Amino acid sequence: MIVPRLIERKRDGDKLTSSEWLELIHGYSAGDVPDYQMSALLMAVFFRGMTRTETDALTDAMLSSGARLDLSDMAIPRLDKHSTGGVGDKVSLVLAPLIAELGVAVPMMSGRGLGHTGGTLDKLESIPGFRTDLSLAAARAQLDRIGCALIGQTAEIAPADRKLYALRDATGTVEAIPLISASIMSKKLAEGLTGLVLDIKSGSGAFLPELDREIELAKTMIELGADRGCPVVALVTAMDRPLGDACGNAMEVREAIEFLRGHSPEDLAAVTYALGAEMLQLAGVATTHQDAQLQMREAISSGRAAERFRAIVAAQGGDPRVVDDLSLLPSSPLRAEFRASRDGIVQRVEPRAIGHGVVALGGGRRTMHDVVDPAVGFDIMVKPNATVTEGDVIAIIHAADDAGVAIGHSVLDAAISIGDAPVDVLPLVSHRITSDAVEQLQ
């Protein structure tokens, strides 16, 4: 295998064979193909794309680069949910314990922050002591014991994707449908699932802001799953504004725990329950959307979902007292109010700008090796079409120092605009996509 020739062919719009993808990915995983060559190939793919056969080959190559979680002997359904990435998106933190409490095994494998979006692993690791680097054996034992494991990719699971994931983030090649699809599905197929629900983000804060590309991404992953015996359902959800109020790792954990304790922003609850209903129906635990909603709301109101989260935190080395005492989560030394500059109606709360702002404060990564500050971020108290008065506190900046406070003010000045008239916003859940149809929801 002569890697420069492969790069040239892809650069010129040609396709690579399945065996070439297999050799290339396994060579990269083993360290025989350097980052600079793989970066060049990723950029060529970004501009030239991949055929469906190539996407299949890349998925299988990354899947075969590691071991799989064998759950075939479990008597209960095994479901996971995956989001394509958003700002303020802490849905996984709520759904995993909630769905596990309702009799479904949830082997949830998540990633770290990518580009302007937050990562579930970074959020979980803001809980003191919480470990996401479980071995497959440890994850399986935890699934048997409490029905849920919240893990990251170890050297065992799709290690090639683990390296590529970080490299894509650092080289500006995230927003390529074949790369997104193969990355997500190689991890999910390694989990031994009986079903998968996808949260495809739409709008200005999504990696793919155009609806037709979002639907293409969903269809690609649905086909990859169907061909490998894993049924997949996708919902398209809004990311033209942050989801919930909190944007930042520890702050989002705090909001997720408050949800599990019965208190949630309306938008976060709506998206979470919609995705959860799909999971429960796909698992056969609920027969209708209404049935699923009732089961989930009872698990929240009774406190059972919060207790399941407490068990997960304790099992993975975290301090379970955080469920009752949110002050145990990291908090920033400085907090500053951001006030409305005029009377009017909020026109825009730009999620991409907010996400990049969290990174600028230290809550995300600019390079593969950056250390994340879990305490920084923003509390955003307004949504588009909210009526505000000059001087109202509409956001809180959580920063490590005075320089961070200044950055926060600059970010919010650019991200939040106020005008005189109402604006159109995307519906929270707009489309449902299956192997049979694309359904626009009312």
C-alpha cells in the first residue's frame, strides 16, 4: 500500500477499493500510517465524498479494528441513542438512566467534544471520580447488574475510529456525511444493539445545517444499520438555538440531574421524551408514543430514574452524592451577568457562536491534547421570541478569570440579538425517518 497514491486518487475523485480501505484503516490504527497522511486523505474525502461501497468498507474496517460487546445472551432489548452533536445537548445524560429504568439495557458509547459541540464523555467526567474508560468486560458486568453503562471508546472498541474522531476535530473535516456515518455506526454496531435511535440536529448550530443533507445522513446510517441487522430510527430536532439553558460540561450535568429530579426546561423535556418514546417502541417496551410518554414521566416523577443515575455514577467511580448535592460539581470562580441591551424581542441565540464561546472559555478543545475546564460556560435564560426589557439579566457567564469574563461578554454580544418583531424558529422535532419513509411531523 502506497498511501500517497491513495490520497492522490481520492483527491482526483476516484474511489478506493474495500481492501484498500481495510488496509489503510488498520495501518493507521497500528501507527503505520502517520497523522499527516491521514489528514490529507480526510480532506480529500471532505471535498470529493465517498461512494456507498466505500462508506460500507470504511465502517466495516473501523468496526473490525477492535473487539465487540457481545450481548447476544441478554434476555432484554439493547438500545442506544446517538446525537449528531449540538450545543446544550445533555439528552443522553437523562435518557440513559431513564430508559434503563424501564427495562431496556443501554450500553451507551459516547464521544468527546467535537468542533463547537459538547461531548457526553467530557460532561460525565466533570462528576468527581467518574470513569468512562471501562473495559468491555466491566461494561458487560455493569449492564448485567444495573442495565446501563456510559462508556467511551477504549483501545478495544473501534480504535481506528477513536483516532480518526480526534483527527477530524483537529483538521476541519467533521462535516462529511460518509465520515460521520462510518464513525457513528462503527461504534454503535460494536455495542451489540437490537436497535438504535438517532438525533439528527438541524439548523445553524448543526454540523449539517441543510435539511436535505441531514436526511441523507440519517438514511445512510439507517441503511448501514439495516444491512447489519440493527434497526435504526431517526428524528430531526432543532439546533437553531441551544437546547435547554446550560451550555458547558458541569453545568449541563447539573441541568440533567435537575431533569431527573423533576425540573427541566420545556424544550429539553420535549426532545428527550420524543427520543425516549422511539427507543421504548423500538425495544417493544411501549406500544404507542403515548404509552412511552406515560412510562417515562412516571419514572421521573417517582424518583426511580434519578436513583438509576445514582447507581450508574457509583458503579463508575463517581460520587453518587451529586444527585442530591449539586454543589459537589465543579463551579467556576467567576460569574458575570449579561444584560439585555434594549427593550424588544429576542431574534437569535446562535448556538454555533455559543459553542465556540464555551471552547474559548476553556470548556472544549482547540487541539487534540487540550485539557478541558469542566466548570466554564454559559447559562442562557432566553430563547428566540422571548420579550425582554433593557437591563434584564438574560445570561450568566461562568469563567475562570477576568479574561474569560471579557470573552464571554464578547461571545454573547455576537450570539444574542434583540429586535422588534417575532421570528420563525424550527420546530423542536420536525421529521421522523425510518427505512420506509421520511415523515414530516406536525
